[in-house]
Amino acid sequence: MQDTPHEILRGVFGYDAFRGQQADVVEHVVAGHDALVLMPTGGGKSLCYQIPALARYGTGIVVSPLIALMQDQVEALEQVGVAAAYLNSSLEAGRAAEVEARLLAGELDLLYVAPERLLTGRFLALLDRIAIALFAIDEAHCVSQWGHDFRPEYRSLNILHERWPEVPRIALTATADPPTQREIAERLDLVEARHFVSSFDRPNIRYRVVQKASARRQLLGFLEDHRGEAGIVYCLSRRKVEETAQLLREQGYHALAYHAGLDSGVRAANQRRFLQDEGVVVVATIAFGMGIDKPDVRFVAHMDLPKSLEGYYQETGRAGRDGQPAQAWLCYGLSDVVLLKQMIESGDAGEDRKRVERGKLDALLGYCESTGCRRQTLLAAFGETYPQPCGNCDNCLDPPETWDATVAAQKALSCVYRSGQRFGATHLIDVLRGADTERIRQFGHDRLSTYGIGEDLDANQWRSVFRQLVAAGCLSVDAEGHGALHLTEAARPVLRGETTLSLRRDIVRTRDRSRAARV
Ligand code: ADP
Ligand code: ZN
């Protein structure tokens, strides 16, 4: 084909101009070179391999991990007259044979294939008999074993380079953190390839973090401002997904549940309604979303802490792909921190992996507790420097107050110490506030020197102190037991009065912009 990339962009896809780095990537791959492309969701990764596949002789082979994604892409391509097909387990044998025949006849511009099928000896032998324009490896972060989308078959994809060294490869992902990027480059043998790293900023998304007081009420308050809009509400567990979806339906929302425990037919139907109907709210576990291309998702709400900042970034990245204002809302509390820390510590992962996971959780907590611009914190985690505060996040719009919490922290930490480092925040707060409970009497904690020394703060304020002390690493959470807190090395200078501690004053809002109660 003699058409230039620009002619294909216009003639086939009907767009006037390339976006961002698309033109550079396309030119590079058309010339036969390898590329690793990091672009945020909605950035326009698909054209980066589709156009070179059309511009080069032969068929472009696209490795893709998700059946739904392949179908969407192939349908969209067929609509603009590109000869595209896919091969995966959803295809019955007869249809698969047809696709293979078209492939061998050189009729296909693009073929999407699942990694496990691509790697079969039979399929590789098939590829030996055709002209290959390029290999595109979509969702390349699936090669990373630290990510939650890990696909073991992706590890074997370096065979493509060994077997067809002259065919250009382009790997693409929206996951941006530098360690994952390095892992992708190494695993896929793309260290020498040119890396195209786009800015990951999504300026139209407004980031907000609220401290959990009554999560359901807070969610309803948030949603009240978004009635009739399409959005996603993420929850950690299937049960919570069901409960929350039920709650929203009772409140008159068109809410549908989505999690891996649902029948696949129900899942597919709910996904379809989300894509086709207006104003559907999907309440989901993180099983929902990869490859969902719905431009007008107006909000992504998290009822629980996500697993990592990258995960959070990807999940929230599903909002506002049309460039219109969108909201990323996260509700987070001490119990989330305790739960996630326990999940890491009690998991059977090796010490190396646990260290990585702890680091990821700390980065996430740093984001949640940040008093500065959220966007700066978020992008910094991806190795990007954002020059000034963004003006479109909660901390920029409504700068949080901080207070000198040194004395409060000392009281909290010594209460942990005096009670033997065996109790969770709820009990410790009772002790500090001089409560008269069964447990306090049982353990004789009314005789501790820290009993009743914290009456100056209410229980919510103390929860905020404990949460921030855990996030700051002064307290750690037991792997077993019910969230028992103990002191860390970092607690010492605080206890000894060698350092001061400034904490954010939490604001619990029942409704956005309305009454705000300081705690
Ligand atoms: P990604 O895979 O990076 O999430 P897509 O390739 O799905 O992004 O592109 C996102 C949207 O942007 C799609 O609707 C696509 O048609 C549109 N798009 C991509 N490139 C361009 C362009 N150069 N001009 C106009 N629209 C584009
Ligand atoms: Zn900001």
C-alpha cells in the first residue's frame, strides 16, 4: 500500500490530525522499528499500530488479552472498511477456520489474537506462511507480575522477536509507573526500542479524597450532584458491590452490579446496558473496566481504597474520555488502611513481593493524606513533574487546614505502648477518652497513665490522628489479630519530642459544597 500515514488517518479513519505523539510513533513503526508506547487511557493508542499495519505490507498481528476488547476493535475497524478479524476462544471452530483461511490468503489488514492462542505451535507455524506487517502487544503491562492484570502467557511473547527479528513490534500500555515500564521493556525484549512516553495528565478529571465517616451516606451525597450521569462505583468485595447497587436502586439510580461472581450472561448484559443506555451507574469490583471504551463516563467513585496508585489512576482514567469535566472521588478511612496492610502481611507472597506491595500502599497513602495538589502527587508517582498546583483537585480548590498534632500524636503513641501494643484504634480511643467499657475494665486499662488524657479531642478526631499515624508509618498494623497497632522506629522521635508533627484537619462532608463539619 502506498498511502501515507496521514492519508490513512484521513481517508480511512476520518480524522484531520494526529494527536500528541501518534505521528512520531506511527512514523517510527512504519519505518520498521520497535516501540514501547505509554499513553493514558483515551490517548489514542489504537491508531499507533492500526495505521502502520495498513501502511506496511502484510497483516498486523495484535496480541490482546480481552475478548470484549477485540470484538469492539474489530467491529469499529470493519465499520470504516478495514479488513480485520479476531481469533479467540469465543469463536466456534468453523468461524476460526474461516479467519485462518483469510489470513493465509493475505486478505487481512489486522488480526487480533489472544496470547494463549498466538503461542500455540500451530498458530506460530501459520504465521510462518504469511507476510507480517508488525506485532502489536496491547495492554503490555499484563507482562508484569506485580500488577493485578498479570497474564503469564505475556511472558513468552519475546518469542516473536526471536522468530521474526525483522518484524517491528510495538507494545502499548496505559500503566505508567517507572518500575512497570522497565519490567515491560525487559520482559518483552524492548530495552533497545524507542520509548514514547506521553504525559499522563488528565486535566479534565477533578480528583477528590474524602475521609470516611459514613461511607454510604457520603456516596449518596456525592451522587446527588451527578444524577442522570453515567459512572462507576468501585467496591472491594462482591458483597459490598451487591449491597451498594441495591442501596442506589432504592435511591432511584439506574444501578447495576458487576463482579466476577456473577453469571457471565448477567455480566455481559450489565456491561452492554452501561455502554448503551444513558445514566447507568455500574457498581463493580475491579473486575470491571479494562477495555471499556465509553467516552461519557462522568465519574468514578471508590468506596474502598484501591490496591495501588497505578490501579487508581487506571480506574479513574475511565472517566471523562470525551475531554469533558469528570470526577474522581475516593472515600478512605483507617479501616481501609488496616485491611490492606493485613492483606499484604498475611498473604503468602515472598518477602520481595511484600516489600513492593508495601511500597505501593505507602505511595497510595501518601496520595490520600497529601495536603498539596493531588495531581502533582499522582503524576510524581509516575515520574512526571507537574509544574504548578493544578487548580482542579480538592486540595487546590479548598486547601486543607493543618494543625500541630505533636502532643496528640504523643498521647496516641504512648497509649499504644502502655496498653502493650495489642489493641486496635477503637479500644485505644476509648482509653484515651476515658470511656467506661467492659474491655477497659477487663484489662484494667482505666489504671493506665494514658487513661482519659485525650478528652480534648472527640472520637472522630482521634481516628483521624491514628489513621494519619499509620499512613505516616509511625504505627504499623498486625498481620493477624483485629487491627492491633504497634510502634515503629519512626514513632521514636515523635515520642521523644524530637520532631513535630503536622496533620491535616479532616473535613467530613455529608453533601458536596453543603454543610461541612470539621472533625
Ligand atoms: P486508548 O486505547 O489509548 O485508550 P483509543 O485508541 O481507544 O485510546 O482512542 C480513544 C478515542 O480517541 C477513540 O474514540 C479514538 O477514535 C479517538 N482518537 C484517537 N486518535 C484520534 C485522532 N488523531 N483524532 C481524533 N480522535 C482520535
Ligand atoms: Zn491540584
